[in-house]
Amino acid sequence: MSNTILTCQKLCAAVGDKPILHDIDLSIGQGEVHVLLGPNGAGKSTLGHVLMGDPTYDMTGGSIEFDGQDITELPPNKRSLAGMFLSFQAPVEIPGVPLRSFLRAMVEAHGVQMKNKQFKQRVQELAQQLDMDPAYLDRELGVGFSGGEKKKVEMLQLLLLQPKLAILDETDSGLDVDALSVVSRGMELYRRDCGGTLLIITHNTRILERLAVDCAHVMVSGRLVDTGDAALIDLIDAQGFERYETQLEQA
């Protein structure tokens, strides 16, 4: 059995006076791939942001432990330095900041010591593996990038940082087949080369076709209503979420 890397107990969260997450219990083992499925508006993305300490959300109950440390009160930057990574549905644009400079600052902020030549070589290698045009590296961060290009940049960040846990929030959203393939390859490289742990938040299972999934969770109305192995994903593909929504309405 894998060592546990993340544990949530009775986690509750709200925005203002509106509760969103209700008594979330979740445990993820080191090196595992977990998938969080649910309809739009179920609270899936909220969970990812709460795990990273996003101040937009108020954690109103419960606890979060990461890699043996209680991080319930830690700010986002401390969680990142501890080895957590969150991708975003809509990555930010930073005019005036070249992607290459951003990546260099990001690596240095995480205490990774690389000489300039070594850094440039590593970035070039990863860009090639992700089918990224090297010219991207000299463009302003996110400015004018397509959705697929932005997701490739997030995969590049992931592979450079090599975090212990990567939370990928709707990474497949709006991608064409080619971009989806590149993102899938990035996740495969992260698993293979970094031994990383994945929590993939999605309502579309195409992104999962090339991954060996250890555990799937279903979220409806801010509650985890089912957990199972990869077979649960096939069940959702076939039946959707309606039965879970009906069960909650009747409870």
C-alpha cells in the first residue's frame, strides 16, 4: 500500500455565507492517480483551490494533511514550496514577462539550483517533448496563447518543478485532439520521470484514456457521493451523474 501523501478530514468550505463543500473525506497515496468527477457546479474546482489554500474560499471546518504535515493554516506559497501544484482552468496572462524568465524565476523560488546553460537545455528538452515551438519561450506569458498552448505551458511548469502532488483542474477543458494528446503525454512524463501523484479534476473522461487510474471519486453538490476503482469511470460514461443527483434530492 502506498504511503499517504494527502488526507482531508471533514473538510468544509464556503464563499461568504454560501457553503460549497460539505464534510469531504479524501485520502491519496504517494504515486497514485485519483480522478474527481462530477457535473458542472459540483464543487470540484473549489476543492482543488481549497487544498491549495486559495483565500477566495473560507475553510469552515475539517483539516488537511500533506506529506505528514498539517497544512490547514498554511498560505498557498508555503503549500507550493511543500510540493503541491495546482493548474488552473484559465491560466493567467502577464504582459511584459517572457515565458522563459517566468519559468526561471519559478524554479529559483522553489530552491532549485540550475546554471543558466543547464536551465536552458532542460527547458528546451521539455518543450520538445511537449511539441512546443521554442519560440513560445520568448513570448509574453500567456499573452495571445491559445487554450492548448496555455495548457502546454502548465505541463512544462509541472515537469520543471516536479512536485509531489499535482492537482489538475479541468486541464482538458476546450482542447482539441492534438492538444489533448500533448497534455496526456505531459501527465505520463510526470508519472514516469517524477514518480508524481495526480488528482485530476474533470467532467470529461477523454483525458484519462492513457492513464492507469487508481481511484475515482464522484462529487455532486459539494459532497463526495461515491468512490471506486477505474470501473467507476466507465459507469459514469455510461450512466452520467443523474442517479447521484436523484439520491441527494431524495435524502
